[in-house]
Amino acid sequence: MSKLWEKLASPPAEYRSAPLWSWNDKLEPAELERQIEEMHAAGIGGFFMHARGGLQTPYMGEAWMESIRISIVKSRELGMNSWFYDENGWPSGFADGEVPARGIAYQQKMLAWEKPPFRHPVERAIACYSLEAASGEYRLLPQEESGAADLAMYYEVNPYYTDTLSKLAVGEFITAAYERYWEEFGQLEAEGAALPGIFTDEPQFARGRLPWSFELEEAFASRSGYMVQEILPALFFPQRSSNKARYDYWSTVTAMFTEAYAKQIGDFCAAKGWAATGHVVDEQELMHQVTSVGDPMAFYEYLQIPGCDWLGRFVGEEPLVPKQVSSAARQTGKKRTITESFGCSGWNVSIQDLRRIGEWQFVHGINFLCQHLQGYSLRGLRKRDYPPSLFYQQPWWKDYRGFNDYFARLSMILAEGTGRAEVLLLHPVRSAWLAQCGEDTSAIVPYHEAFALLTRWLCQALIEHDYGSESIIARHGRVSEGQFIVGEAAYRTVIIPPSLTLDRVTAALLQEFVEQGGHLVACGPAPALVSGEDSGQLERLLQSAVQPEWNSEALRSAVAAVSAPFVQITDEAGKKLASDTLNVRSVNLEDSVVYYIVNSGTEGCGNVNIELRQRGRVSLIDPETGSITELDSEASAQGMRVALPLYAAHSLLLKVEEYGDADVAREIAESMEAAESREVVESEEAAEGREVVESEEAAVVLELGPEEPGGSGE
């Protein structure tokens, strides 16, 4: 048995949960040490020292730094990890007000427009335009003709947050938070203290508005080859140039945010031996992603441990939030993925609820649990801070060790394993860029719903898949031997969701992919634009694609023709099971394949038959104890079959090892021949009915809106 499996009984701190430890009162040395001891006894591996509402110790002052030092020393004594958190509250980026206090160049700015009479401050004017009545087109006016303008563009200022598109402003934030922590505690790293990294929380650039920055004009001209002032009306009103204008604008904004914030922080942490971790805001829907972060997956590339936020007492129908993170991590070679979970789940949340929510995210690619939150104090209003506090205040606290041991074992196995998905579903956020009309997101909705439904159908069919950000593809995409490769992940099948546009790099790579025999599936309405411009390039490409009808079975058949699921699950009657809450993840781990099967629903599946597309000895891993028990299994035509119960809010962790004994291997081969003939009979019997969850196939209208964003769609 390898050292990894030997650690399963008692996983080390690096795989254990690390909650947000809410520092929300006057910090006392003895109480800090007592609470760290409580965490250690409960099987928690570390903590994020998080300034939060109610804090009575001056943030970043002498007593604050001493509290951190005490916590680092105590955690080191107990073999735990002390993580920094980069802000006083959230969203990260303003350094407790220090950054915006430096002046307007550092402050958040948003685009605004006005028609006569003009009342906006002259010093905030960007450009003026005249309206050509016949065409409805706006024309940029020279400065001397601004008196005849029909439209003015200007910017508004939020003096309390930071211009996160600005390298200057974010650089000041890094100086105020990251540099300060390094100066105070960097020497402890050299002395062996466990200081793994720092958490950044919900950075954003406009959240419902369109961002502006003093650095935008130069960045846009450099990327696009023309002045941003020429196209500003097209961001808010339908114009002939709207598609290209919006594509170029949001492409620039996304790159600026990613490079100014994620890359600068990631580079700083890498240079110090730290891991930058955390998550952006508004990860859950395309309608919110555009104006908050541009492309969340592009941001994740630069975090050493990318992550997400999951609030509430529920699991999602579709896995967008965790799968965006895990896809980017796999493609860019990141082992760890973190979730900030359980905030707003309520004081009466149960351990079963917590496990169900956590495992739903883990089966979709997360492997590091950060509980939201643990309150240093619950005095006064503190108990109402996005509850619950999952800490010593809970009546079940003494039993919490089992929960943390359970997720530590899952974390170790899933983090050390490598993903096996060979299907890539392109992420359509760039089509959302085109459909965003000013602050109106309504034209994005059908594209979001179609994307969400596609990933649900794939999950219901147990077809493991990743998402493809065209920002990451542009940097790390290539084609080799009929495989579409993104960084460290290779795919045999690529799916184009209903879209308006593909990026120029993506389109070229897909053409090369099909020419090498790659399997392309396109779901209509198919894109007609390349980088926001009309192009005949895609017509030829789409002729090489399989274009299934818009239903779950047609999609499953189209994909499975080349990329069949690694697992099949049937009930005792032989009917295939499919549900939004029944999901699978498999990883290669040393000389084994591990299959993680999760029922995150509130109803059990009864006794199920599980067919694994892998031959070998099958064992059941128990994350509650770390024990591994060999199972009775039988060979099937595709691999191995086992029968097990699958309860509500329950999971199965199966390990398949290759047979080492040649005689046993021959015996298995013979039994597989018998299994093939037996399965012919079984498949005929099972063909009478397939138990499939209601797919909401009619929920997404096939006529997915206008090609001209902002139109009526009629």
C-alpha cells in the first residue's frame, strides 16, 4: 500500500477544512488560543483570519498584528495552517478604505449616458455624439462640436471601492494588504511556520453597470486598434457595430480585470511561496458574470487555489458554480479547488445538510472545504451575520470531528487524483457579452438557460465533462492527434452550446480538431459570428459537426458515440437512473481509478447496480473511517459490476485496481465473454423503460432570441 493510502486513516492538515474564522470583537490572546485548540480537537486543519463586522481591535494595527502572530504560533504548535484574509470585510480590494482614499484614479468608475439637457459634471465627460435620424446611428463628435450633441457619455464614481481594472489601484491594494503581511510575518515562513497563503473575497468591477477606468482608453486601443470612444453608444443602444463593439469592449475589460487583479496577486503570492485563493462575485449566472467579472474562469487561471462561494441550504440543479472552478483548475494544472460554503444555511442546519451540500460540490470538482463561518463572538448582532456559526457555540460541536475527518479523506483522494473527463462544453459567456445591452441582461437569459440545461443533461447521463473558457483556450489551446487540448487536459469531444459567437482562436482550433477526426457536437442555434463579426468561417466548421435534436436523449447519443460515460447506474429492475442529484466523478489515482458516486437528493435510490468502465479488483472506501473493503463484483462487457445500496444524502467511493495475477486476469476475461452474451438479454429487458428525470426540455425556447442583441426577439 502506498503512503497516500496509509494516510487515509488520519489525513494531514493540508487536506482538512479551513474555515473563515470571523474576528468580530476585541481579540484576546488567551481566547484566540482556546478557540484554535477547539478547532484542532474538531479535526479542522487550519483557518482564515477574517476581519468582520463587530471587530473592536483596530484592523492592521499593532494589536491586530500581535493577534495574528499569536495565532500563527499556536497553529504551528498544533500542526495546523494559518491563512491570511486580505480585507476588512468584503469585497476585497479597498484595503479598509486606504485605496479609494488615494483619489479618483483609484476609485471605482462606471459608464453613464445622458441626452439633452446635459447635467453631468463637465470634468467627467468622456465623449459626445450626434444622432443620424434616418439610420439611428450615433456618430462621435469632435470636441468643438459637442454643443450640438444628442448624446453624452460620462462616468460616475463610487468613492468607497477600488478601480479593479487598474493595475495602479490594485497594486496599491497589494502594497496595503499583501506586502504588509509579508513584512510582518514573512520571516516566520523561513522559520518553518505554516503560512500557506491568502484569501481574496468577491472582487468585482461594476456589478450590474458597465465599468470605466482611466486606463481603459489605452488598453482598448492597444487590443482593438481603434478608440473606445467610437463605440460607447453601441454598448447601450442597438447599432450596426453593436456585436463587434461589445465583443471588443468586454474582451478588454475582462483582460484588464484579470491581469490587474488576479494576475498581480497570483504573481505576488507565487514569488513568496504563498497560494492565492478565494473567489469572485456573481459566479452563478451569465446574466451577472458579464458586468461583475467578465469571465470568471479567466480569473481562476491566476489563483493557485481557485474557488467558489456556495450560500444557502440547497444544492443546484446544474453544476455551473463548482464546475467552472474545477474545469479551470484541471486545465491549468491546479490540484486544489476551494469552496466557501454554508453561509445563510441557518442556525438549524443539520450535519446531514452540510454533508449533502459539501458532497454535491465535491462531486463536481471541489476538494477543499472552507466553512462560512466560525464566529469568534456571537455577542449582540454578531449572531445574525449570515448564520450559522459552525463553531463551539453549536450543540453538536463535540461530534463535529467525524464530519471534518470525512471531508479530509475525500479531499485527499480527489485532490491527488487527476480528472478523466474527455468532453469539453464551451462556456458561452462571450455570447453573453454581445447580448448585454447597457444594464439590460434579458437577451442573455436564453443562452444561460440553454447552457445550464446542456450541462444538466450531461450530468443526468453521467457523462463527465469540463467547461471551456475561450479566454483560457486562447492562451493554452492546441490540437494534437485528434484531441482538443486545453493546458493539461485533453478532450475527444467538444460541444458548442447555443451561441452568438466564437472567439477567432477557438474557431481556428475547432477547424483543426475536426480535420484531425475530432468529434464536434453543435447545438443550435449555432453561432454565426467570429469574435463578434460576421464570418463565413463557421459554416464550413458546422458541416463537420453532429447537430442533435434539442433533447436529452439526442444529446446523450451524440456524445456517447465517442465519449461514453465511465459509469452506468441502474435500479434492481435494470432501468437506468438519471437525476440532477445523482452525479459521478472519476479520477486516476496511482494504479487505480476511483469512482465517486453521490446522491445529494433527499430520497434514496434503493439497491443499485453500478457498472464501471474499468476492469480490476473493486473495493469500497469508507470516508467515515478510512477503511477499504474489497467487494464482491462480477465482470461485464465494459468492465466490472457491483450492487450496493445508495441512500439519501449518501455517496459511494469505489476503487478499481488492475489485477496483478495472470490467472485471475484470465478467469475474468472468460467471465466477461459470458457477461457479453448475458447483457444482450438484459439490455432487451431493460429497453422497455428508462427512468429519466424530467428534463425541462421545453423550458428553453429553441429560437434563442435575436441575432441583434437588444432586439425584441419576435
